Amino acid sequence: MKKLLFVIFLCSFLLVNAQEKSNINGNLIGYLKKSDFLNGKYKNWFSKNYDNYTPDQKIVQKIKKKLNNISIKSFIGSWCHDSKRELPRFYKIMELAGFDLENDFKMIGITIGKKTPTNLQKGFAIKHTPTFIFFRDGKEIGRFVEHSKKTIEKDILKILREGNYKHPYQK
């Protein structure tokens, strides 16, 4: 009986974790890390778009000065061409700016329907991918949604300056 309960527990645990990492279509779902994009079918587009992007260093240095008390939550689609373009750029900019991506950044992979099996998207009104939500001291100060208005680093800087930035879908 103990063995049967252990097997049921193990299978349930593996099933839940598998659902949180990828769905039936092979798209990454749930909490993700950069390392998830450095393997398999994601590696080619992530590495290419990361390596081929050259951020404006002057803007990156200005971003670096504005990162105190900032945390970021992102919702991306590993199936989405905008996420494939912007996510590697975001990582390159934030790494160059010295942002603590390990502790102050949470990335969530979502389905084409903008959901996860455990509703990690709930309460964030996600309509487009990628969406990067910037918080200062826990309060939302702005969002980068789908594509930049100027360049991603200029848009991030405007959000961090709390300078009335409006993403492309905001009125």
C-alpha cells in the first residue's frame, strides 16, 4: 500500500511539474529561467537574437542608475515571434545594466490563449506577449508590451523614469 501511494504521489508530482514547464505543443509554460532558452529548439532563436542585438550603451548606463527597488514580472510566449525578438534583447540589456535577474525578475511562459494551468497570469490583464511589468517597491510603474515604441532600452528607461510611458496598446 505504501508503495502504491508513493507511485501515485510521484506520478502526480511529475505530471504537475511537466505541465508547468511545457504544454502538449512543446511550448514553455509556467515559471521559466534564461537557461530554459539555452537548450533544444529555443536555443537557436534565443542565442541568435541575443548575440545580434547591440544595445545603446549610454541608455543602458542610465537604466542601471534607475534600478533601485525595481522588480519585474514578465509573461512570454515561446511560440510568439515578438517574444522571440524582445526576450533576448531584454536579457542582454538587463545583464549589461547589472540587474539582479535571479532575484528581482520572474518570467512566466503562457499559452496562445494567454494562460497557464495554475492561472499564474490571473490579475495581470495579459493581452499581448511579451509583457514586462515593472514594479518599484511592489507598485506597478509601467509595462513594456509586445514591441518598442522607439527601442526596447529607451522604452525601459522611460518606464523606470516614471515618465508617462504608454505602451503601444495603451490610450
